[in-house]
Amino acid sequence: MNISPATSLYLHQELVHERIRTLHREAEEERIASRVRSVRKARRQAERAAARLSSALARI
């Protein structure tokens, strides 16, 4: 089966566009994962600060 040059070009362009869409999707997923990690880190820091504050208040 022979593929015409126009069809070949179209298929190549579609593959390129699909790869670009995939990269955009992966980048967005990574941004979301990064925000989740930041929120978890901030939550842990807040919990530790609250524990230190409670401990300090208990000593007063």
C-alpha cells in the first residue's frame, strides 16, 4: 500500500500535534503535582508550628 505525499504529510503533522498536546498535558499534570507537594509541605510546617506553640504555651 502506497501512501501519497499529502497523506504522509498530514499524518506527520497529526503526530506532531498529538505530541505537543501530550507535552502540554504532562506539563499541566506536573504543575498540579508540584502545587500538591507545596500544599502538603506547608501543612506539615503549620502542624509543626502549632505543636511548638502548644508546647510553649503549656510551659507558661
